[in-house]
Amino acid sequence: MHLLLLLPLLGWALGATAIDAGLSYATFKGIDQHYIEVYLHIAGKSVTFVPVNDSLGQAGVEVLLVFKKGEEIVKFDKFQLNSPVTPRILDFIDLKRYTLADGTYQLLVSVKDVNNPENTKEYSTQCTMAFDGEALMQSDIQLLAAVHKDEGTGPFVKNGLYMEPLPHNFYGKYASTLAFYNEIYQADKAIAEDYAVSYFIEDGNAKIMVIGHKRQKPNALNPILMQMDIASLPSGNYTLVVEVRNKTKQLLSRKSVFFQRSNPYLNAQQIDLSGVNIADEFVSRLDKKALDYSLRAITPLLPPNDVEVVNLMLKNDSLNAQRMYLLSYWLQKSPTAPQFAYEKFMEVARAVDKEFHSGFRYGFETDRGYVYIKYGQPNDIERRETEPSAPPYEVWSYNEIPQTRQNNVRFIFYNPSLAAEDFILLHSDVVGEVNNPQWMRELYRDAPNDIDGNYFDGTGVQDNFNRNANRVIKDN
């Protein structure tokens, strides 16, 4: 996929409000005719929306495309592209396909705001069609903003997939995946054996940053749709390369496409967020109640010093500080998708709140809720409610605790007050949590005469058919 060179022609009015139009193209080999796809992305904020009724508006642009060979006009198209009728300003896109014979062409594109004719922009670039012959060939690489299955017949649907081109070949701060589409032609004629497709991202010094491989069987057409993880790719200019090689690693074909990456939050913990425009971030939409709830929900995951900071922010009702802290926290957890990470976590937090809710605290502020948020779902929960000399208790078992690098650990919660679901952490063998060597004595406090050892030093109780806590722990 090629970006059209931003070469304003003589007719472009300097100083006028310029349409922000992303234009790019990709060439493909068809069964009977070769074709070029031209992609157009119009930024809604750069054109004029006019009212359609009391609450809805619409924008439109007039587009003229011309393919020239020397001074000869080989093909032209003129059409109007309208935005959806919408209550708010939004971007809109289009895709056009044109058949062309092999050769080199000059592509001229003019875009004009139909509601503000002085708002225009013109572009010029060169494109080449080269698909004649029997050799193995590739289409241009198409970078994608979105892709999903679709059996429809719309312009963005090809081979059962909806593929929306990426505007400006630019991946912003919230992008974590690079998706691309490429077609390989005539492998069945050029090579009669399986072959390898390598795809990799190079930086400006030709250093490979991300790489992948895929084996293919030779067909007349092999469509390649791949996704690459770019969450850890730093800001900069890059080239995506797709190579085709035979089993002896001989290079048969190669295509590449340039793109840009902005990843300002890759090392969020080292970034001064004071310059961040909070109004553009998801935390700006959280009111006082939602901020309080969200910050309390992440408290089990915070280091002690941060817990003190959060408590102070909540006490002082500093909403801006709360938003900054919450954004910083989720940027550290997920630099490219902080809102998604936040929303997925809050789904768990709300479920934990509901499950362990206390009359005086959120469910994730109870001991069981705290442990669930901090260490995740236990592998096993054993609950006992009817032992004669013990209040209701639960034993939670974890096969592994990555935070402390421990295996086969337990948490013991009990309800000495017998209040509804008010379970307290009695003992755990997880490093850093409550560790009570006399937990059995405390649990079976209603059987003081059965303490194993003297009253002051004894840590256990004598075994009994109705005392199962120790057996539960050993069995789990």
C-alpha cells in the first residue's frame, strides 16, 4: 500500500483550511485484468458538516481521480463521497477499484469540500502495474485498521473478509497490533513445492524489530493475512517487509511498505504525564463516584507507599490528581491499550464486589476480595460451616503465586462474628500476608481444653473427627 505524495499542485490555495485526506493505493493481479485500489480517508474535523434536521448533520467531498500516461488521460473518475448522517462529527472512508494494463501511470487526485468549495486539496503520485509474465509475484502490501469475517459484497470485502485500510500508514499510541494483507500469485507455476513467507519490521537502520514466518502450499493465488504484535515497538519510522523464499531459502519475491509508529507510553513509568491532555483520555469521562470506585478497586495491587498516596487523594477529593494517577497506573500495565485493560479489570472488580460485598465495604475491600484481586481466582475453595467447635471458614488453595514465586499455598478465612459473609483472613503461608502459627487454636477457640501443648505455646489442637481444617489443607 503506497501513500500518495503530498505534492500540492499550483491551484492549491495557500492559507485555506486544507482537507485532511488520507490517500493511498495498492495494486493487485486479477484473473483476467489487473487492478488498483485507491483508499480515501476524510477527517471529519477538516470538512464542513451541515444540518440535515434538528439533531443530525452530514458532510461531503467531491473527488476527481485521473490516471495519465504521459499527456494521455487513460482513465478518470468523478464522484461525491458523503459522510453518514450523524449527530456528531466523524471520519468517513471509501475505496475505489480501477482496472489498468501493465505500465507506469501518474495518478492525480483532487478533493473538494462540497459545503465549502474553497477547502480543497490535490495530490500527485506515480504508480506502476507489473503483473504480466509467469514468475511468482506479489501484490502491494495493504496495512489494515480493521479486519473481520464478512460474507457481504461491500467495497471493503475481499475473500470473505472485511478489510479497512489504515489511514496515513500511521499507528497511534493505542495501537497494539499491526495487521496486513498481501497476495502471492502463480506459485503453482513458478514453484511446485511448499514455500516460506517471512514478514518482518525493520527500523531505519535495517534492524529487524519483529519477525514471523508462515509456510504455504503453492496455488495460483495465496492470500496472506497476518497480525503482528507492536505493543513494544518504540515510536519511529519503520518498514514492513514480506519476502517469499523456496526451501533452499532463495529469494523469489519481496515487497515492502513504510509506516510510522507513535508509542509515547511505552515506558509510561518514566514519562512526565503533566503534559498529557486528560480531556483526550478515558479517565476524563469518570465522575467522582467512578474514580473513587476505580481507585479503591486497584488498591490490592498497589505498593504500600502508593496506597497512602491514593488514600490521601480520595480524602482530599482531588479529581484531577485521581485521574492522572489512574491513567498512569493503566498506562504502566498496558501502554497501548490502557482503557481496554482498565475496562477488563473493572469487569472482574465489579464481580468481586458483588460476590464478597459487605454492608460497610466494597467486596474488593474485604479480606477475600482483596486476595482475589491481588492473586486472582484460587484453584480450589473448600468451605466448612457446620463444625461444632469452629465458626464458618474457607480454605483457598493456589497452585502458584507468581508474585512471590511460591507453589501450593493456602489462605484460611473465618467468620468469628457469624455476621453475614464477613470472613476475615486468619492465616496464609504466602510471603507478605498474615501468618499466624496459632491459627488452628484461634479457629477452634471453642475447644480450649483440646489445645495441643500448653495454653501459651500450643499452636495446634488435638485431632478430632469433627475438626477438618488441617485435613483440608493437607488434601489440597
